[in-house]
Amino acid sequence: MVKRDYQVELDGKNFAKAMAVNKPISLKYSTEMCREIRGKPVKKVESFLNRIITHDAYLPLRRYNADVGHRKGTAQSFTKSGRFPEKVCENFLDLLENLKANADFKGMDEEKLLIVHSFACQGFRRMSYQSKGKISGRRRLKKSTNIEVIAVEMK
């Protein structure tokens, strides 16, 4: 099934929405990223994502942190375990660009956007086959993730 609806219903005209459907990224890292960016201004989130891509900051893993080593320095978001999911960050940056374009279309100031809702869920799983000799092939499911972000304009 294709995702068409958002998880929340908002009344009013001072919010902007953006959705990315069936992106080939990790659901676990996307869930952690949604938790991390919720309640923050879009400008801060973009700089945070760029710092993760350059390995200056890490994505704190609070739920999916089994067998993940800790990072040196002070804790971020109450944990020291984290990773650098660059592919997730690039997709989130594209999504934030769409969000800012939608806000600009509605006449909102993109400098004052605050993320109030972010959500990630499992997308459509595509099959691929790994060839293994003449007879036996192994079927693999490729992951995909649906992401949605909603922002309001701060006063």
C-alpha cells in the first residue's frame, strides 16, 4: 500500500507539511532521527544533519542501541551511544527542503519554522534475489521507509 495520509490532523493555516514515501533508508535510524528533530527549529536541524554527515556530531540512539559502542565526550540526548547514518541525513535534508518550499508557497517565513511532528513508518518492501550457484537463489527484502514532517511558524 502507498502512504497517503498524515498521522495527525491539524487545524489552521500556519503549518507546512512534507512527506517522503518509500525511501530506501533504515527505519530504525529514521525513527531515532524523528525523535531527535521533533520540537526543534528547522535551521538547527539542518545544521545538525550536516554535522552528522561530516562526522562532527552523532545521532544518539536511545531505543535501537543494542551492540552500539559509545562516543567520546559529553552525552547527547541523555545517551552516549550513536552512529553516523549519512544516507538517512541526506534524505532528511531533501525532506526539509520540500518542507521549506511548501511553507514558502503558503507565505510563511522559513526562518521561523518549528518542527512539531515527525514520524517514520515502514514502507513497501521490494524483493531482490541473491544468486547463489546454479540452483539455489536467496530471496531478500529491501527496506524502505515513509517519513512525514509537519512544521508551524513561530511567532
